[in-house]
Amino acid sequence: MPLDGVSTHLLANELNQQLAGARVDKIYQPSRFDVFFTVRTNTANLRLLLSCDPQTPRVQITEKMRENPQMPPNFCMLLRKYLQGARILNIECPHFERMISISFSVTDELQDTSVKRLMIEMMGRYSNIVFLNAENRIIDALVHVDGSNNRVREIMPARIYEAPPAQGKIKPQDALDMLCKDELPILQNALSRPTAKAILDSLLGFSPLLANDICYQADIDPRKGLNALQPTEIARLKANLSVILQSICQNEPSPSVFFVDGQPADWHGLALKDAGVVEKAKTISQAMDRVYGFQEAKKVFENRRRRIRGMVTTALAHASKKLEIHEEDIRSASNAESLKTQGELILAYQYLIQPDDTELVIPDYPDFGQSTKIKLEPGMTASSQGQLYLKRYHKATSRRESAMRFLAEEKDEVQYLQSLIQAIDAASEEDDLAALEYEIMNLMTESKESSKTNQPEQVYHPGKSKSGKASSRALRQAARMANSRRNKDQSKKKVQDPSSPRKYIVDGGLEVLSGRNNIQNDQLTFHIAEKDDIWFHVKNMPGTHVILRSSGQHPSDKAILQAASIAAYYSKSNKAYVTEKSESVTQYDIRVEIDYCPVSHVKKIPKAKPGMVIYNEYSTLLVSAKLPNQMESQQ
């Protein structure tokens, strides 16, 4: 959620208590919209984040740090020039706006002391960080706004800083005074609006989330008109408003993180009741770190997934194009036999061909009373005409044989790449993507090595360069020896798979293993699993290999169903994971066909890609695509 004025006010008071008097030690700007201050207090070194990111503008103390660029941006160097070594005087939120003002005591080279200010405006796409001097004149801003973008309020160097225009709402302290007089703090023009909307349009610093939560605590429908409220409902509304306003005016925050489907989805400076499962935090900064840290990790995860998927999608498009070309070659060669027949007929009836004929008409062929017409190329002899058709025949049959030879290989390649895309879409944590990157790297390494082995070996004559000149023989020989040693060293350094298979415990305490990539699928099925273990896979679709470890027992029906559900969850049939980061409860009950059999009935396809197998004597189950923890929560 974007910061509202109430949370900003409570946050500024919290930061002022923690950072007033602290000295600025270092300043970094790792990205376009984020500036980090390392400040030194009497008790600890803290990291202060100032962000005007349009999606997540904020000011907070954070424990996270990002990689800094080698060359700091101009705005960062300007802040270092003035503020490095300065002391923080105070931090405040002016008029419950979504802004925070940080004042610094700065000592210049002549030991003269002056006051500088940073105004952090957190207003969505209009967010900004503005650096001011003691005369309220702009020294510089992170985002320049000239007259072409905003005619009312320019933010450019040397301009006088103007705060955003007032909203004309009731301040929390004035609203509390009105409640003490038994008056409802609602503006006259908002009385006819729905209750939540009336609160939002009347009280300064309130957000839709806070207004709706006040209605929820008062047991009032937020869409119900304020004029239609009963006296008892108005009394409950006043009581809840009084409690909230007292917490705001007395600076008594209750930092909270709100979880939806097990994920931190939102936060607020007050304890709301209708925003999700509440988890208390020690400070507002800690609550913000929890939510925004999760969002940033999710963003990094999705960017990484998108990059890997793009690589595999490009390879799949290339393989599909080659497959289409081979199939087209086979279709175009379907008339090869007719080309052969026409060529032989031309050679047999060449005595009927006259110069400049454009076609040959053969009477009574193939049956009596019928005739066959063959198109001829002008300017060619009869013998050349026949040889041309036979040449086309040999070319078509050669193309068909070549296409048939590569068709099965390309189909396997397309199927393998589709399984990779399915695994990428099903990835729910960093280990999944690391395993897939490992598999893709191995695939690229193998293709490079195979291309090198297929290249003809170049012959070098001692003492001669490629141009034939007999010079620098010792240098060329030393270079070849160094390259050979480097290749040997690189071949010895085999990269290990950084992840391990997914593990689950099902009914009876039995262990279920699920591969994160096709290499792990092969390892699970043919090296880790015992013959008596049970193997699961989605029917006729890409999916992971799932092994139910029997451990000498006969698994119960419930354990088999749970293992089959895991195989369904990580199959192409389950589309719910595409927009989810973690293994949370899916919105729909997806039913998937899962084949299962003993591991001894699964065979590796010779010379096939990893994960490609055949199996027999299997059974099929129709199960829901759920993980064991989801089944327990829904039961």
C-alpha cells in the first residue's frame, strides 16, 4: 500500500526518536529512486532508506543493502558534498501529509554552521526527494519537474520550494476535539456520501484502508450512506473514531503486518482488524521492511524467472521452427514418385517431343483412352528434360530422408524444452530456479562441446602462420599449450547442482521426493529411488518426477493420493502457480490425471534428453493439484 498521512506521521515521530542527533557517516544511491544513509547514533549504526520509487515510496530504517554502482550519480555526489558528516536535527511530517522533512546541521570548510533540509514526498508517481537550503530554496531534486510537467509547482534548482496545496480536510486533533463535543468530524459536503468515503474525504491523513477498517470495527457497511446511519451506528462510529484519533494524536503506534494466504501483503502504523492476519512488529520500519523486503524478493524472483523463461522460449521457438521445416520437407517430397515417373516417361517418349514444345502428351497412358500431360521447360532437349525431372526426384527423396532422420530428434527437443518451460512456471523458490539454471548451463555446455567435436580439425604446419609466414613459431606454440591447459582445467571444474530435490512427508511418515529439474528427475528415478518405491508423473504432459519412498512398507491409499497430488501440483495442468510466489492455497480445485507405477517399471529412453522415460504396467488417478500442507488446511 502507499503510505497514508497517519502512518507517515507516526513513522516520522518514530524516526525522530531514533535518529535525532545522529551523524551521517556514508551516503549511497544504488538505484535511480533510492538513497541510503548510514548514520551513527550513540548506540548503533543504522541504515536509513529514502525512496521516491513511484510504486513503493517510503522512508525507513532497514537492514537490507543493495550493491552500489561504481560511479555514484550526480545527486548522490551532491548529498555527499553537503551532508556527509552532518548531524540530524529532527524528522517530522508536516500537516499529516505524505511527506517527511529531515533537517541537518551542516558545517562547511570555514567551520560555518547552516541548516539544510531533505523533503521526501511520497505521493505515488509524483514522489520526489528535494534538497533545500536554509532559505527554503531548492539546491537540487532527484526528479526535476519543470513548467511543461506541472504549471502550478515547479521543482527545479534555485526555485523557492512550495509545499503541495492543502487538502482542506479536518486535522486529527481538531477531529478529536469535535468528538469531545459529541460532534461527528465530517465535512458538510461529505454527509451524503457512503460512510467510508465520507471519512476519507473529511479527515486529514486517512487512507481507504483505514476508513474501511473503522467501519468494520463499528460494524457498519462502508457503502452505506452516512445520512442513513441509525443513532446506534453513529455512536459506534464515534467511539471507534475516538480510539483511533487518540492513538494518532498521542503518538501511540501499533505497527502491524497483515498476511494474506500466508504472505505479507500490507502494513500500517495502527492495528487494523480487517486487513488480513495480523502480526505485530516492534517498529514501523520493521513492519515496512517485512512487507517491502518480501515484495522486492518477489520482484527479483520474477525477473530471474522471466529471464530464464525467455532463454528457453527462444530455444523452443527455434526448435519448433526447425520441426516445421522438416515436416514441410516431408510434405513437399510426397510427390517424389510422380517426379520419377514423369522423368522416365519423358526419356521413353522423347521421340514425340518437338523443339519449343511446352508439354508432352502421352496417349493411352496410364489406361487405354486416357492421356497424360507433362510440363516441359522451353529451350531444353528431350534428354535434358528427363534428367531434370529425375534430378528433382533425387533432390526430393534426399530432402525427405534427411527430414525423417532429424524429425524424431527435433520432436524430442521440443518436448524437452516444453518440460523446461513447465518447470520454470512451476518454480516457487530460488532453489527451483537455481536448479533450472544449472540444467540449462549443462545443456549449453554439451551443445558447445558437440559442435566443437563436429568441426574438422585444423592442421597447422610448424614454423608457419595461417598466412604461410614462418614467424613467431614459439609464441604460437606457447599460446596453444596455454589454451590446452586452460581447457583441461575448465573440464575438471564440473559445476555441481546447487539445489536438492523437494521433500515432503505424507501419511505414515513416508518421504516424497520431487525433482526441481530434468537432471534431478533422472537422478531421483534411476539413482536415488529403490525398485519398490512408487513413481508418479502427470499423464501425457510435461511434469516433474515424484518418488514415494516406501521404506519397506506398503504405502496407504492416502499417502499415494498425497504423492499424486504433488505430481499434479508441479505439472503443466496446474496453472495456478504462474502468478504465485509461494506454495499458498490455490483458488481453484484443479483435477489432474496422474500415472503411477513401481520404479522398476520405468525405463530410460536411450540417447534421450534428461527426464525422458517410458513406463508400463501403471495405474491412473484423478487427483487435485495440492500440496500436503494445503490438504491439511482445507480439511
